[in-house]
Amino acid sequence: MALTNVTLSGWTLDNPIIPASGTFGYGYEFAELYDINCLGTFSFKGTTKDPRFGNETPRIAETPAGMLNAVGLQNPGVDNVIREELPKLKQCFSKKVIANVSGFSLDEYCYTCEKLDRQEQVGLLEVNISCPNVHGGGMSFGTSPESAAEVTREVKKVTTKPVYIKLSPNVTDIVQIAKACQDAGADGISLINTLLGMKIDLRKRKPLLANTTGGLSGSAIFPVAVRMVWQVYQAVDIPIIGMGGVSSAEDVLEIMMAGATAVQIGAANLTDPYICRDIVTKLPGLLDQYGIHDIKEIIGGAHR
Amino acid sequence: MQQKQFLVKENKKIAKNTYQIILLGDCSAIKKSGQFVNIKIEGLFLRRPISVCDAEENRLTLIYKTVGKGTSLLAEAQPGDKFDLLTGLGNGYDTAKSGASPLLVGGGAGVPPLYNLCKRLIAEGKKPTVILGFNAKDEIFYEPEFSALGASVIVTTVDGSYGKKGFVTDAFAETDYTYIYTCGPEPMLKSVYQKAKTSGQFSFEERMGCGFGACMGCSCKTLAGNKRICKEGPVLEKEEILWH
């Protein structure tokens, strides 16, 4: 049977399938549905220094082949995550997890990353400098090469585990930002976060989302994700975790051929809660079908 | 929660813009009145959450209003069509708190979940009174069904075209009750909250992403902390509601 394991900065995953941050909570909701140990790992809900309620509702809207969300980083804060969520997760997940971190200042990013870096359950840190739904933080760090590099450098100073920077597609040139992160010491790149979008309620003649704008996800954005992974792969030497509208085992192979070492699945978890398990199950057969003996051979395969 | 396939047995219009669909499939995950299901509709990305009107072992009844693309597509479903449902979502009503003569107050599309609740309360030997509020006569549904369960039923219409003229709360004076269960549009819930003489349980609505607690799309603040309408709700205790 085809080999499915991949390695992210020295951490070997049984397979490249990773539920994306914000669509999988802290894991245990899904552990009620299936044994989540079948996953490569997962990226937990974006965590900040302080607890956050997030934006007002409505936070969700339907779009063609996708959805908008403007949750705004609702989370219990890093101290509660360490005290309550991680021990609960340990009961149902024996693998290490990706700690997704967001912040509103360099100090906050460092504070949260440093604390999570010390947790034995954390395999790597995914620093989100691309949340489009918060103001005065989040994405504003990810829209210039200089600020992206600064966050990377500061977080690297206080951490020991691999640091992956999660990039925004809402920029003029994502390649420049990815390069700046690599030069500042990033161990890997995650991309893409959601695309900034908007929907208007015809009856109310007002934006449907309370936050006015939201992040577009779902299969509608998959081709954008493939293109950006392709471009960034050409420009950096560090591993890429590819994501953005991935919703089938075929999509996993496609984005890996564009250059991803591992793949996150986001919005699809919300409409089909078993999708990650089903993709993990389907993957070996699909690899056989395409004559792939080891999934690692296809990483960036479309460039060769 | 379960993910199950259901077969359409019947889908018919029962009032203005209001449809009743009967689906055959495994309802075993639906444990309480006031829970909901999340239906996958071909051509749409997000599922559509709809409250359970009634659930027997293998037969699920939903009543929905055509308010947008999803419900309009659902209205076109034909007998024999198949749907993928997530069932047994949300917390549902707690009948243990009802006392001997609970009051059930439903407004428009908020009426359906009260049907199974009424059935359950009567099975428990309680004597519910039901107030069903609609805008006008052509929107009314399920009055005979509630009566057939053995509940005393009062219908109100805003325009006075049927039953008592006014809002559901205008019928409160005629009733004596031990507890309130309600579901309906938020302005109605707020008015019920203000007029209620007893404690009660209120079922809320919100735009949802997943419907099972993963996305935090439908969070609300309560006096008992942040809750997800889809998971710790849709039913909130009167004492924990924080109006905004």
C-alpha cells in the first residue's frame, strides 16, 4: 500500500490531512463523531492572549460554492486553553497538535506563542497573521513583508518548536511576504487564510454580516489556493501547509502537487463533519489509482 | 448527533409560504423536543437548520417557511427524493420544569417545535395551554393538530382576521400557567419575556455555519457565559437571557 506519511520540520505525520483552525474547535466535538487519531494532526482554534467573544452575529453567510465567516477569533484565551482545553483534548487525541495563535500586538503574539511552545502536546506553532475579521491586529501584520518578518523574528526568539506563519491571500504579492518570513527564520508557511468578501441583504439593504465584511472559504477559493501555493513553493525552501477550499482526496493531491507538504481542510468540516476521516480512508486507494507509491513524491510534483 | 439519509414521503404546502415535509429515516439521535436537524440541500454550500416538529422512530416531520434560497429549494422536493441530515442537534426543551399546566407560546415559524413538546407534556400527564400567533389567517397552521393532542389552543392574529386580534402576549390574561415554553421571532420572545409571570425556556434562532458547535458562528452572550445557539442552545433558560 502507498505510503502516506509526510514530515513537517522533523515532525512526521501518518498522513498529510489536518483539519484547519477554526473549523475543528479544540478537537473534542469531532472526537464524539469519530476517532480523530486517524488524522495527521489538527490545528486548534485560533488562540489569543486574552479571552475573546468575537464579533456580533450574524457571523455566517452562504455564498456560491462557499461561505463567509466573521467570527472574529472567539476563544477562551491562552491560559484557559492550557488549563482546560488541552487536558480535555488529551483524553481523545494521542498525537501532537498544531497550536494556532493570533494577536493584536507583537507582545501578545510572543506571550501566547511562548506559553503554548512549552506545552508537550504542541507539535508546532502556526502564527496567524492573516485573520481578516479583527481590527487593529490579525491581518494587518500579514499584509507587508516587514511586519510579517518582524512577527516571525520576535516569535522565534521566545520559542523552541517549529514556527509556521499563516499568510493572507489579501495582499498584492504573497511571494514577497513568504520570502520575508523565511528570511526572518520561519520554519514553514501555511496558506491561504480566507479571502476578504462581503454580502448584502436585499431586504434590509444592509451588509448581511454584522462585521460588514468576512472571510470567504469553501471550494470557491480552491483554485486561488492552488495558485498561491504554486507561487510560494517556487520562492521558498521551507515546507508549505496548503489550504483553502480543499474538500476531497483529489484536492489534497492537487494542492500537494502545487507544493504543499501537508494539507488543511477547513470549511468542508462544517458541512460534512466526517470529511477528514473519509479523505484519510480514501487516500491510499487514490494514490494507488494514480500510481503513486509514496505521497512525498508528489510534493511540488507539478513543477518538475 | 448522527448523519443519516432520509427519504421524502410527502412535502406539501400547509399555509402561506409554509410547508410540511415528512421524511423517513433513523430519528434515534433526536432525544428531546426543541432539537433541530441540519439538511444538506443540493447546490448550496451550507446546510439549513430546521427545528423538529415531530419525530417518531422512523418518521420525521419538519415545518418550514420559504424565506430564502435554501427553503425555496426544499419546497421543490418530491416524494422519493433523498436528503442528508445531521440529526439530534441542540439542547432542546426540558419538560421536567413545566409544572402541572405549562404555557406554550409559538409565533409563525416558531410554532413547529412546540408540537412535539406539547405531545410530550401531555404524555407526562400535564395540561398545556398553547398560544399560536400569526400575522393573518392565511398563515395559520396546526391549530387542529394541537387540539387533537388534547391541549387548549388560543390563536392570535395581528390583523384580527382569525381568533383573537393582537400579539401572543395579548392572550396571556386569559391563561393561568406554571411555566412558559416559547419559540418565535426575537421581538416576540422579548415581549413574552417581559410579560411572563413565571420562569421559562426560550428557543432562539441564529445564522449557523455547522450546527454542531465547531465553527462558533452562532455564539451569543448570556448571563451564564458565552453559548453557541446550535450546541448549548437553541433553548435558553429565561434567567440566563441577555438581551441586546
